[in-house]
Amino acid sequence: MGRKKKLPTGVSSGGSHASSAPKSVGGCCVPLGLPQPLMLEEKKFLLAVERGDMPNVRRILQKALRHQHININCMDPLGRRALTLAIDNENLEMVELLVVMGVETKDALLHAINAEFVEAVELLLEHEELIYKEGEPYSWQKVDINTAMFAPDITPLMLAAHKNNFEILRILLDRGAAVPVPHDIRCGCEECVRLTAEDSLRHSLSRVNIYRALCSPSLICLTSNDPIITAFQLSWELRNLALTEQECKSEYMDLRRQCQKFAVDLLDQTRTSNELAIILNYDPQMSSYEPGDRMSLTRLVQAISYKQKKFVAHSNIQQLLSSIWYDGLPGFRRKSIVDKVICIAQVAVLFPLYCLIYMCAPNCRTGQLMRKPFMKFLIHASSYLFFLFILILVSQRADDDFVRIFGTTRMKKELAEQELRQRGQTPSKLELIVVLYVIGFVWEEVQEIFAVGMKSYLRNMWNFIDFLRNSLYVSVMCLRAFAYIQQATEIARDPQMAYIPREKWHDFDPQLIAEGLFAAANVFSALKLVHLFSINPHLGPLQISLGRMVIDIVKFFFIYTLVLFAFACGLNQLLWYFAALEKSKCYVLPGGEADWGSHGDSCMKWRRFGNLFESSQSLFWASFGMVGLDDFELSGIKSYTRFWGLLMFGSYSVINVIVLLNLLIAMMSNSYAMIDEHSDTEWKFARTKLWMSYFEDSATLPPPFNVLPSVKWVIRIFRKSSKTIDRQRSKQKRKEQEQFSEYDNIMRSLVWRYVAAMHRKFEDNPVSEDDINEVKSEINTMRYEMLEIFENSGMDVSSANKKERQPRPRRMKVWERRLMKGFQVAPVQNGCEPDAFGNVNGQGEMREIKVESIPSKPAKETAKERFQRVARTVLLQSTAHKWNVVLRAAKDSQIGRCTKNERKSLQNLGRAIEEAKRLIMLNPGCPSGRESPIRIEFEDEKTSTLLELLNQISAEISDSEKPKIRTTWRPPLKTVSSRAMAANNTRSLTAPELKISRKSSPAPTPTPTPGVSHTALSQFRNRELPLCPSKLIANSAPAAPTAPPKKSAPTAAPPSYKPTTHAPISMEGGKRGNTRTSDGVRSDKSNFDIHVVDLDEKGGHLGRDNVSDISSIASTSPQRPKHRN
């Protein structure tokens, strides 16, 4: 069947190059909205734009505007328009030309912003302002969503913020652009509900894109008066979003880290201690910091509350904090370890004396020294250590031991009487000291809550331990008071009640409960000492790891409790009856008492699984090996029940001991590894929080001295607090300040330094491949402009591209190959699936395979017709067999099969390879041992393909040959390859002996060869033959009788070529198409490697100077040469 002709596509310049139905290209259907196949002129247009050929682009646009024969808004297979290509190459002149000539901008502005092409952004913004009409969408919003490179919610300002381009952001902000404000994640307004109902994914991605723009450092610098606090707030908000919207957690956490890094980068720009102090002490409600003032460190407190660990752990801040921490003790850090220990021990021993001095004279030298942070820490730590020492003495009953050792006889008798009277005793002297400490601890916590607020108080996890410890001590005090009143009442009724031993008391006696709570409070009191380890660089990371492991234990406890409860329910249900039998054996004494002497084993076993609580305890202790198989030997238990009990106990042991406990170990190891990886930052952050608790204006005196009245406390009663006075003074100062405070000036300086550092970092980057390609593109553009100037001046530029070897980057080669081969980004669909060969014509239309039936015998048949019919029958039978073989091969092939349009190119490639073999025979290193008069130079490093090598060989042959004589005889097409090889073998034997000479030296006179005329050999060596496979076919096949004869050109010059303005556009794997030659004869230009394409108005004619040539494989003698056998 013949091909269907492709209808001309007369699309206006403003239209879309998409037909009403999907087109089939290359074995796949191109859906509507996706890039459609391009015409040859459109491909030339895009290639010229890519190469920067301004003259040809201008000529094509002028012709397109006159004739409307192409779509100037066409897209390549990857959806890139001409403007996009010009922007990618940063060719501003080309962008201006395309915009002026009426090419639609579409999303070119977004592409220019994405490429950070500032000049193009300014141009396109001006153009958009000219064409925009109120109420209509912008140009980038008119792009089909199927081919749009950017999401619909992306605006120019958002994209510029994503690219973090300071200059483009400044341009857009100066024009009045703004980033949309994101709604809260829990917002329930009509707009959020509507967007979520329409497309929840798009709504979530839109929020992510907005926050990605808001987190841009350049946008924060340009829009925020306080970039540091803005970065803190954004970081905290992104943390909350990550916890709320788990689906986008990784994106939000990346943005949070970006904000944290920006704050740290700004902090890097500080150069003096004064700048750092002003930044950290800035408070909008207070006056600006001045040297000598007390540091409030408001900004640092905010950084800690927002968990900006890298900001807090910065070396600049740590250096400032260290100088504040050791203030009042000059030279302490330079002392040896021994001297430091002696100094600390001295303060620890004398801390009661320091406290008494401060209570009496707070403004003396010693009192002022106690206000220093490090001195305050030593005093408080010494007081707490003394409290722990008292607890140890109470638990060991040291007062009784002291009386036994150092007491008088009367004191010893009172002690003996007291030991007999175990009920109704009053608190001892040591216990009274503990009560005084507890009151001091409670008052200290109350002061902290009033000073920092309840929210800040609850953020510190150590405050929970303090609260629990204080609550337990207060509970002990209340229970002891209640027990004393109860026991005193009992003793008043019956004095003998005071001598009841403890083993006779009630199980839940208030004093016993109080002792249990007191023991637990002592544990928490000792654990609080770990908090002080944060100040040490060796113990600090261990303390942080302990805190992380506690969190892991809590998470593990939920799974462990579930497993424990499940097996406890099962074992209790299975063994409750037999446990009751053991219990009945135990409690046999009068009054229901347990007989531990005779039935002690039964009294132990029945508790194992007597109820759900006892079963849970037994399984918990089984994890530590405290429960054995003997506990399942119950009275009356059956073998089957015992087997199931042991099976369940074994399953629990495997799950709990082998799986869950190892899981807990792995979790804690992972937590420790994470802390160890960031140990320095984590430790400095924890240490800073400890330091800040002593920098604040908190109580100077430690418990229990803080509850005692002092001179300072008396003075505060009769006058206003100093804080109120400071606030009044600060308000007066603030009214007298100028419009811009010193903090604003320093922040502007930091922003300027940050932006300058970014630009320096960008300029210091080494030269990249893109920079080199940009220079090549500029040189290429200038070359085309020079050619146009020369041509307009009357000069002949037709041979300007001879032996042209334009350097092309790999990206450009790939793009040109895809463009010329009709590469389409579309899946293969069953609805328009071609045959096994991808049977689609070059115009995107399906073509059927029509298998011809076996010809029937006509009524009157001549001998010639009979021979043709028999030959056709044999051929059809052979084709049917080959067709099945081809189908099986196509199914198993991993690279597929070429289409019918590409088979001719494949055949031409094979013929070119055979011709290359013949040319290699002329190499001096050929097996014949004869020398060639042509010096062939191979550029191994520069020659990357066979075609380039053939072009070099052909060029050297053409330069060294003699004038050419046109011949007429050509061998048949079917025997080209075989006869060429035979001719090569014959010439190798009969050729005269040649010598290697330079290109400029004349060729030696050949020796006559029998059977081959001298004229034939001369004509063969002097003929210039084409490399192009299409020319190989033209030279091999007989001349068409219908073609008009051409005038002979001079023998010493190549065929004439009309000087026209042509653009050398190099491409690999060119798209085949039927074109017409200059004389009107239709020919098939199936070139697989086109190095120069004429882009003038005459169509796709390929000139002789624009095509690489090699020698033909056909003989050139008037008569067929006779080869020797």
C-alpha cells in the first residue's frame, strides 16, 4: 500500500501545534497535550535557535509570519520551546529576537528564573506587563498541565526563592510581588476545605512549596527586619508541621535544617564581642545593650526554647558564655587540675559561711562574688551534696550510732527505751534538717515558676524530677504527721500500744507507707545529681545518652507490657484451679494463717499464678531467671495442662528474653550512636541550658538558706522591685532612641556580609563545563553573525563550512539526535499498536501489511509471464517462512527491530563500512606492503566515531588527488559489495609500487597494469566520491532516465554550488524525509550523519560543500575492468 500524504499544517503563530486526535509516532500514541511530531522546518528552526544562528532564525521567523507554514511555538520531544532553548543557552539576543517576533512566552519566565538568567527575567517581566490583562491568567498559567515543567501553584517569586537567587528576588520584590501566606495545618476555613476536597495531594504539595519559598535565606534577608528570630520561628513551625503531617515529614525536616543553617551562617559573620553581645541581648521591650550592662541573653533564651542546637553550640556563643560563666574567678581555667580541686573543695567546705555573709551583707565583696554564675553553681552544688549526705545519715540511722559511741549513760538508756517504743516517735534531728531542705526546695521551685513562667518551667525535663521528688517528700511529711497523731491517740487509750513490734503492724500502716515513699524520694534525690554532670565534657555526653535511653525504655515498655499481660492472662486462666489447691494447703492454721513451716512450698507456689496480678509479677521476674519449671508442679495438675503451661511459658521466654530484650538493647545502642555522632553539639547545648539557669536573676542562696530571712529580703519589702525600676528606665531610654537602633544596624551589616560571602563563594567555584559551553555558544553566534556580514558585503561564503569541526557538548548532541529522530516521551498503547516492526510511516500514520496471495495461472501466458509467476510463488513461500522466523526473533530481542523507513539507512551504513574497509587498504600499513602516495594522519584522541575518521580520510584523498574525469559505467546495485571487494583484491595485486609522500608532493607515475588501462586507474584515483550513503546509492545505481542532464563542471573543481546563506547545523542520526533537489527531481535524502544542513528558503537541499565525501566503491572506467583470475 502507498503512504498517505500528510496534510499541510498551517497553524498560526499563536496557536498550538496539536491535532485533534493523538498521533502515532515510533510505535506509540502521543496523547493530546503532549509534544506532537515536528515538521522538518520546525526541527531546523529549533536547531538554529539552539546553535544561536541569529540570521537563519530571523529568516525563518519572517517566512513563518508571511506564509504561516510552521508553528513558531512548537515544542521539541521534551517539551522545550524556542524561548526555553535560548534561555538555557543564556543567549539574550536570541531571547529578544524571539520575543519581538511574537513567539509566545508561555512559562519562559519561570524557565529564566530557574536558569537564573537575570537579563532574560527582566525582559520577560516587562513583556508580561505589556500583554497582561486584568482578570486573565498569566502566561505561565496558560501552559497545558500535561506539558508544564512547573507545578500550577508555583509563582515567579516562589521559584526565585527556591533557587535562592538574591538578585531576582530583589527585582520581583521591588515590583511588588509577594509570597502567599500559608494557612495553618489545622485550618478549617472554606478555602482550605474546598482545596482539600478537590485535590488533597496538590493542597499538601502547595503548602510544602510555600514553606520552601519562605525558608529561602535570600527571601528572609530581604523581607525580615530580624532574620535570626524569623529563622527560629520558621524552624519551630516546620518542626510542628513535621509532627502533624507525617506524610511530608522528610521535606519539612530538610527545610527546618535549612533555617537552622541560615541562622548559624548569620552568626558566622559576627566579628567582635560587642556585636555578639548586642545580638544575644536584644529585646524589643527593653533598651538596647550597652557595654557594661548586665547581659540578659534574651535572644539566646529564645534559641534554647526553639531548640536551635547548632546556633547555641556555635563557637562564638560558647566563647562568650564561658567568659560570663567564669567571671569573678580570673585565671581559673588556666589552673592545673590540683589547684582547681583545692579551690572547689574550699568553697564546698565553707559554703555555709559564704551564705551567712551574703545574708548579712549582700553588697560586700564576698556577697558580690556569690552572684557570679560559677560561684553560685559551686554554692548550690555544695548545698545539695550536703543534703545527700544527710539522707545517707538518716538511712543509716547515724544519730543512734553516734549516741552509742559518744553518748552518756542517760542518753544510752533513752535510746534503749526508744528502740522498744516503736510507735509514736517524733522526728529525729537529722529528719528535721531534711524537712528544712524540703521546704527550701519547694520555695526554690515556686520562685522559678514565677520567674520563667509555667510553660518554660515544664519544658525542662529535670523540673519533673524535682517536682516528683518534692511531692514524695511532702507526702512523707504528711503521712508521718498523720501516723504520729494516730499512734499518739492509740497510746493515750492504751500505753502498751507503743511497744507493738513492726511485724505486728497493719500492712498499710501510714508510717510504713511513708517509709516507702521516703525511700523512693531518696532515689530521685540521688538521680538529680546526674544533672550536674552536664558541666563536665566527659560525663556530659553520658548523661545525655541516659536521657535518650529513658525515652527508649518508655517506648519499649508499651510493647513489653502488652506481651506480659497477654501471657499472664493465659497462664492464669490455665492454672488458677491448681493454684487454689496449693493455697488451701498453705492456709491451714487457726484463724486462716499460713503454715510456712510445714507447707512453705505450697505457700510459695500458689502465688505464682493465683490471680492476674501475681501471674504478671511471676512473668516479670521470669525475665531475670527468678521463676523455674518447679513452679509448674502444682497439686493435682494433669500432664496435658502442665504441657500447655510449659509451652506458653517457653513461648513467653523466647519472645521476651530473645526478641524484646535484644530489641531494647539495639534501641539504646542506636540512641547512644546518635548522641555520639553529635556529641559535641548535644553536650554544649545541654551545658548551655545549665549555665543559663545560673545566669538568670534567680535566688542566690541555696536551700535551706533561701527560706531564712535576710537583709536583702527586708529591703525589698519597703521598696519596689529592681525589675520594675529597670523596666521604667528602659522605657524612658527607648523613647529617646533614634528610629534605627544599634541592633538594626548590626543586623544589616550581618546580612550584607552574608550576601557578599555567598557571592564570593559562587565566584570562587572552578570553571565548569557549562561555562565552557557558554563561551562556545557565544563564539558560534558571533561566527554566524560574521558570515551574515560578509554575505551582505558581497563576499562568497559558500565554502566557509568546509572541513568544519564544531565542538559540541554531549548534551547538545543528545538533544539534536532526539529531535531529528522524532523522539517522543509517550508510552506504547494498545489502541494504536503497530506491527512487530513498529510499522509506522514518517508522518505518524499507521500502515497495514498486506500479504500478497500466490498468483494464479492466467488463461494465456507467455514464457516470460510464466517465469515471473513461478519466481513470485517461490519468493512468497520463502517469505512466509522468514516472516515466522523474524517474529520469533523480534519477541526475544532486547533491542527491537528497525522500522522500514530506517532499513535503508541501515543498508547505507553497511555499505559505508565496506567502503571504509576499502579506504583502509590505502593505508601504508596495509597487508599488501605497497606504499600509498597519500599521507593519512589519524587523530586517535580527537576521532571518536568511524564517520569522523572516514571524513578525515576522504578529505586527505580529495586534497591529494588529480583533476577528476567523469565516467559513465557503473556496476549493478545488487553486486556493489561483492564486486567492490573483488576490485579491492585486484587492485592490491596490480597496483604499482607507491611511495609515501607529503600532501603537497606530486603523486608518482603509476606503472601500466595488464587488463586495466592507465586512464581507468587515473580516473579511479582522481574521482571525488561521496561518503553520504544516499550518494553511494546514487553513484551505484543507474542514472534515472527522466532526470534532466546537468552541465559538466570543470574537471579540476568540484560541482558548482550556488552561494546561499546556509547554517551549518551538525546532527547525528538525522530524520529522513523526502525532499526535492534544485532541478526538481524528488530524491530520498536518507542521511544518517548530516554535518551541514541548508536552512535557506529552498527547503532541505544539501549542497556538495556541506556533505562529507569519500571515494565510491564503483569503478570509474568507461568499460568494465577485466580482473585477473
